[in-house]
Amino acid sequence: MENDKANLQKLLSQLSKEDYCYLTTKGHKTGNPHEIEIWFGVEETSIYLLSGGGDKSHWVKNLLADPNVTVRIAKQTFTGLARVV
């Protein structure tokens, strides 16, 4: 388990040099997948995104309704649970 975390941290550190990522959420009204291109930051094994519109942004509304998300950076795709911090 510790080795997996170290490998993820190393991979994310390498990917942090990319300019943007692609976040896919499930539409809070339609349930359809919704993908956006967005800047991101990495800290250890976490990926952080900044919403300029706060909780009024559609992607934030989407992840509040269903926190299951996919994040693609370069050719790497990650699934996870999102939360507002």
C-alpha cells in the first residue's frame, strides 16, 4: 500500500508539469458525462482544481451531486471522489 502511494505521488509529480487536465463529472440534471479543461495543482497524492465561479460553476454543482469523477492528465486517467475544500 505504501509503495502504491509513493508511485502515485511520483507519477503526479511528473504530470504536474502539464498545463491543464480534463475533469469529467456527471451532469447534476441530465446525468450525462460532462468534461472540462481546467488548470490544476498537485500536492502529494491529491489533485486540486480552482473554481473561478465558486459553487456556482456547473462542474462544482455536478461533483456536489455525485462526487465520482475522472481526471485525465496527458495520457494518464484517474478515477476518484471529489470534494470541495
